[in-house]
Amino acid sequence: PDPAMRRLPPRGVSRGIPPRCGVISRSFASAPSRPSASGASRLGIGFFLGVTAGASAAYTYARRTLVKEDDAQSDVVAERATVVEDDSVEHAALKHGWPLDSSATVHSKKSYAHAFDGRTRNPRWVMEKITPDTLAGPGTRKKSDFYEDEEVSWKHRSRLDAFRGSGYDRGHLVAAADQKGSQEEMDATFALSNISPQIGPGFNRDFWAKFEQFVRDAASESSSKAAYVATGPLFLPSRRDRGATDDGAIERVEGGSLPRPTEWEMRYPMLGEPPAMMAVPTHFFKVILVEGKDDTVSCAAFVLPNAPIPNNFPLRRFVVPLTDLEVVSGLEFFKRGLAGEERQTYERVERSFLTKTAKQLPGAGKIPSLPATSQRSPVQEVDGSGPKARKRWVAIRHLCETTACEVKASRWDRVEGKS
């Protein structure tokens, strides 16, 4: 076989900082040998040899100390971050490694897990578990401050400076109020790796905040054991503004012509300064899976625009098919909790709910700004053995059929015409 074809070792975990390099240089001087030397010369040579021996010992000690410190720091970071690239891939082209995607690293915080997208400088996704214990602890946001996440590579992480003067809120994806179990758990939600730029009035401070409360209410129902929530940003296309172009004629160029403008295009603001700029998401998603104490499960997927939303707007309007969300996000959700026939069962109850909702709320049941689709997930075989196996659910329901599926009015709601 080709000697370049070999099994690649697992990739290391980035510490999020430039690698430490200890450069210790030593210079050695030698004098030409002499047939004889005086006592003073011998004393000088002895002194020189003593200094050299001492420097060598100091160098050896320092080197061992730095290596041990490096290894200890690497072990700490490795406990919190796992690279999920497939290290079993074999190909001659990968002899010297392959480009490592920052979002392939799964980070584990005290109160949630997440992956970070180094291109948009937004979370790729965050995952949290909400229980009555996480909602009723001593953690308080009064003691927390936003901070840059040093677990994310310095090349890719988001920066506090990008938000200053931008007009956008630092919007939590794992809500601070979800993780009050301890101050450490609360503090972790203020890492910028859990933050995306959000419109403030009408969204982050209003409808989104009430949506977060809806999730907490679902998790704290007397029949609920725990809620597992996936949240993340989306960058969705919009229809091209035909009025912003000419009559649509093909531009003539030397040697040929350019294609006609497409019907869809991607548009979103950027914060900060090149090259390290942060993208402002067009939408946000939440997928909620609630375990019941009676071994039932309820699930629902939501997509909300990053824009002001009226307080009386029905939450059911933002419910979308889970498979459609997977198509536009490039992610797959709850592959252990809902798979195979159970996933098919969920999709049937989801279609039933969305069909009824669409009759009451025209336009409901589709990803915002995109046409309705008819995606279906194929039945997949599920491995029922191993440590991650579990018994089947007694019943599978849509979350909006087990809850009121609406946000509650708040005394802080803005009255129309007032701020």
C-alpha cells in the first residue's frame, strides 16, 4: 500500500490562544587549547564550567516545568472541549492533516454544551437541560458580566468591541434565568460563545424573553421531568428586490455574459472590523424536547425572525416542521431521543397539529421567508443495544398540544404608541 496511506491520529484540541513557545537559546564559546595555563587561567576555566553546568541544570528544570504546565493546561481544556472530526478517515491527501472546522469542536460548560461557528462568530448551536433545580438556585445575573470565551480560538471568537455602539443587544441563546443552579452556571451563560446580536426592543427584551419564559414553564410543569433545548442562529435567504436592479437584462462582458440575478439572495449586517467580523442572524431557532415523568415525550420546533414582534402575536405562528428546520440549518436534532419509527410517529402528530394551525393562522407551519416544503425523513434503523440505549416512549406528542403554546402577557409589555 501507499506509505502515505495511514491511519491519522486524533487531532489535538485548540486552547483558543496562540501556542506558547518557550525559546531558550544558549551560546557556547570555546577557546583554542593552550599547551599550559597559569593558575588564574585555570580559575577562569573552572568558573566558566561551573556557570555552564548551572545554566544547563536550570534549563532542564525550566523545560520540565513548562512541559508539565502545558500538559496540565491541555488536560483541563480537553475536559471541556471534544473534537468530533472523524479520525478514522484514511486518504493520501490527508498525510499532513486536514482543515479543522471550528464548529466541529463541542465545548462543555457548567450549564450547557455548545459549538461555535468561526465564520459568522456566532454559536453554531447550544444545548441545555432545564429542570426545577436549574430554575430555583442561588445564581443571580447581578453578579455576572459578559466575557470573551477563551476556549474558542483567538482567530475565531467573538469580541466585546464588536457590540459596542452597534445598536444590537447581546442576546442569550441559553437564557440566564434557565441556569440558576449556581453562580458558576449562571456566569457561563454570559460567555460570548452563548451570545448572538439581537434586535433589542420588540425582540430580545420582549417577545424572545417571553418565549424563553414559555420554555421554562414547560420544563417546570408538574408532569415534566426535564426539558432539553437546542437553540441557534439561522441565516436565511430573502427574495431579491427586483426594483433595486435594472430591467433584468444580462450584463455583457468580454467573452460572454453574466447570469441573470437569482430570485433569492442572502442579506445580513456585519459587526466589527475586517477581517474578524460578526454576522447578525436573520432568524433564531429553538427545538424543545420535554421528557414526562410517565415516560412520554413532547417536542416542537420554532423559528423566529430577528426583528420586532408584536406582543400579541401568536407563538403557534412560529412552529415549523422539524425536518424543514434540519434542511435549512444543516443540523439534525435529538438523534437519540427521536429516531426510527419514533421519529415517524412524531412527524405524524406534527403534521396533524400544523394542518389544524394553518387553517386558523394562514401561513403558519413553514420556515419564514421560504415556500412551504414537503420534506419527509426516511425510517432509520436504531441500535437498541449499548450504554446509550433506552426503552421506548409510552407516547409521543407535539408540545403545542400538551401546553397552551402561547406567550404570557407581562407588566413590562410596551403599549402600542408608547416606548
